Amino acid sequence: MSEVYLIIYSMEDLCLAPIETIITLFTIKYCKSSISIKLILSKQDLTEQAYAIDLTNFVYDVINGSEVPSYASTCELPNVAVNKDSCMAGLCTVLRHIVKSTNLLHCNNLLGFKGSCLMACSEVSVWTRFCEVDLILTLKSLNTKDLERSELPVSLARFEYHMSQPVRLHNLYKYTMCKKFAALDIIGRDKVGLPEHTFAENTYITLSDIIIFVCMHILLNTFSSQVSELVPLTAKWYDRMLADQFIVQCLSCLPLLKTHNLDALRYTLPSVVKESLYKSNPKRYKPRNRIYTRQEDVERSLQLIESMKISMRLEAEPFGAEIHLNWTDIPFDVTPEGGSLPLARLWRKREQLQNLCKPVLKLAKPGDTIVDFCSGSGHLGILIAYLMPRCTVILLENKEESLNRAKQRVQKLRLTNVQFCQCNLNYFKGDFDIGTSLHACGLATDLVIQRCIQKNAIFVSCPCCYGSLQDCHQLTYPRSETFKERVSNKEYSYLSHAADQTHDKLNIKTEQGYKCMTIIDTDRKLFAEQFGYKVYLAKLIPETCTPKNHLLVGIPKSKLKYEGSCDD
């Protein structure tokens, strides 16, 4: 049976806990989940708000941090340990697992259309970021001084505007034309006949509502009663949630809030960008103006880079090219064919894998831990695990289906040196020696490099999707100080979008696209060098194995002496 690990700060008359723990316990209660609860007694960060809750309705074990099993300690809390080889982390991922493990009728729709509710990671989904990051940070930072200010939290204003927009419905035309739609008990419709929001994400309660309800319960009951007048749609949604009998049954799990005499204060709602939380990141440019590949803009940015006189040299061949890898010695189930890859992609995938596997073979030592970030169904990680049985390989992937396919392959191969983490890569906190990523999309490559630098680990990365690079709560662009001094975020966007125009040799944009790719990856190289890394940048062999054919290998100078092979 799965075990959920949660942080608590005290076990006196009432338990003091962070907001993530409270939301998780509320969801467990709502789903009547039988998951085993492990409460980890931790030291409170006094800069973050904690809340008192009653645990009498739960069965749980209290443990100290030193008693947490290694497989559960590699990821941020809350997390779920499925078994000694598999862990999942991140608030939304943990809650989705709890929902999926119940068979109760009232929980059937919690994961929404095709079970996709809060599946996308917070780095690319504004909606997930609101539920998992922004709203949580609001509750963590809430203090007495905030209550005495006249302006309400920004998250309240953002949700209020979100609730004023039409609800998002999949297959909208088909849905609105059917008789069932006309018979739905929808509270109201907008000017073009689309349904208004009944709940946060749909016309029924989803997991998003559960998270938001716990947070809004605290906010609406902490501030004075006049707040409801400023956020009428939020207040209406909150009352609608309270009308659900299963929500009412869980109210005892919510924090016991202190009363504050705030009636004399006159609150105001902060001004926010008037965009639905479904839309793309509001900090980015407006869709109509989001044309990054106008030739004059790209050329102007290229001229700027040229004036900086930065060396853009690529190595003659990728790091580790001299290592021999014989595919005839590798079992079928370790190869891309064994991973059920389509025939048209097999040989190119083999070439990609061997380009990334060779540096690892050259640099790894027996006993090393190697993390395959954004591992998908495990093509690269499984190959490394087979070739290096004395190393531990962790497959890290946020898509459950992909990771399940990898688990099936590992089980079939009877590999005993593979572990699994289902989470966004920023939730992985374990120590490791080498981090790899093959075509980690957009900013995921930079998150991998950043995490490797934080752990003083070697990185072996083949980037992808340059055009989707954008600032997030984890990082900003450009990456290196050299580029930041001269290149603006907008000029960088022209270059990154042009870098995706690597179509074919006959296309007029291809040469320019590869030039822009080199610029972006040189920025990544310079960023790592700021932290004492020796970085090798080259093209894969053969170059035709993928249009996104750059390989970045970064080695901390303290580990340069280990440029030998791993003796298995």
C-alpha cells in the first residue's frame, strides 16, 4: 500500500502544519482514501505561516526526519512512496494519486476531462502554477501585517476575474449542440451562450476546486466579512462548494482560525492582468504581437550578438565520441525496438541514445547515481542502467503513463539498479553524480542544468524546443551574466524562436536556425562556466539523427580527474 509523507511542526493539543499538508489531508478525507499517512515532525520555517488542525479523524504515524526511508527522502514533501523503488512528489501529483486510488462515485469526475486536471507541470501551465505555486505561496506568506493592509492578496483578485470568464469546455460545439447540454442545470451563460463558471474549472467539482477551496476558506474567513462584497463570484463559488455534502463532511479537517477585529478596515482589490487563468502566461507578450520570427527582428538580434565578440565555436566531435558502443551486444528489450518505438524513428533514436550514453560511460564511476531527467518511457536511462549495473539510475518523469511503460520494461529486464520518480524535476532533491536529458523540452533543459549545478553534478544534455523558452518562477532568460549585460529578454526570444527553424538543408531559414541554436547553447555554456564548470558543446554524430542535434556536457572542475571509463 502507498504511503504519503507529510510535514508537521508540532504534536501538542493541535497539530501545527503547512498548507500543503492540510490540503492533502482534506483530499484524503474527501476521497475516504485508505492511504497510509506518515507525518514527519520537522522544524518550522518561521518566515512561513503554519495552521493548527485537528487530527482526531485520521490514522497516522509520526516519525522524525531521520526515520524517513531513503526512497521517500529524495523528493520534496508532500510525496508518496509507492514502494522502495518508486516515489512521486509535488502537491498536484500527490493529490492526483490519492484521487485515482479511490473508487467512490463522487470522486469520479475530480480529474476532469480525460483525467487531465492539473496534469501539466507548473512551469508550462498557468492554471497548475496558480493552484500549486501562487495560491500556496499566498497562504504561506499570510501574516498579521497582511491582514492590516488595505489591499487584499493578488491571488484573490486573479481568481475573481477567472470566475467571470466563460468556463472552458472540450469539444465545445458538439457539447453545446446536444440535448444534454440544454438540460444541464447551468447557473448562467455569457453573451454568446457559453456557460459561466459553476466551479473553478468545469460545471462540476474537480481537484482544482478542492485545492482552491481549502485556501479560499482560510482567506475568506481570516479577513473581515466585507471581503465577500469585493469578490462576489468567489464568494458565490465558495457557498456552492459548501452546499456539497462531501465537502461539509470534511470541514473538520480545516484549520482552526483565529478571530481578528478587522471590521474597521476598508479593503480594496488589487489590480491584476485581465486574463483568464486558462490563457498563456500573462507576463508574456499578447498573442497578436507574439511574432518572434520576423526577419528584421532576428537579424537585428544577430547583429547585437556579433558585436559582443563571443566565441561560438563547437567542438570537432561530441564528448565521449571515442567510446565504443556495440548494439549487437545489447538485449532487444534494452533497445528502442524493445521500447515499442515506431520503425521510422528507430535508427535515429539509436544514434541519439549512443551520443548521450557515451559521455556517461566515459565519466561515471562504480557506485554513482545517475538521473535521467524527463526520461519519458526510459530509452536512455534503461540503456545506461543495463550497461552500468554498478551504478544506480533514477528515471524522473512527470507523465505517469510514460513512467509506467518504463517500469514494465525494467521489470521484464529484471534490472535491480533502477528507481523511479514521478514528479517535476524541481521537486527532486536527492544527491546524484550525473544528470542526463535527451530532448527535454524548452526550459526543462535549463532546469536540468540548474539542478546539476546545485548538486555539483555532471550534466549531459541534448536540448529541444528552443522556441518555448520563457521566464518562469524557477529561472529567467538570458541565462549567463555575459548575455544579460547586453541582450534583453525580448531580443533573446527572437533568437530562441528562430533556433527552431531548422527544417532541412534546402530551407532558406535552416542555416540561420542552427546559428541561433549555437547562440542559445553558448549562453547555457557560459552560465555553467560561471559556476566553475568545463563545458563541451558539439553536434551529435551523425548530425542528421535529429534537427535538434546539439550536445552539452558540463563537468565540475573538481571532477575533471574522473574523465575515465566506468569499470563494470
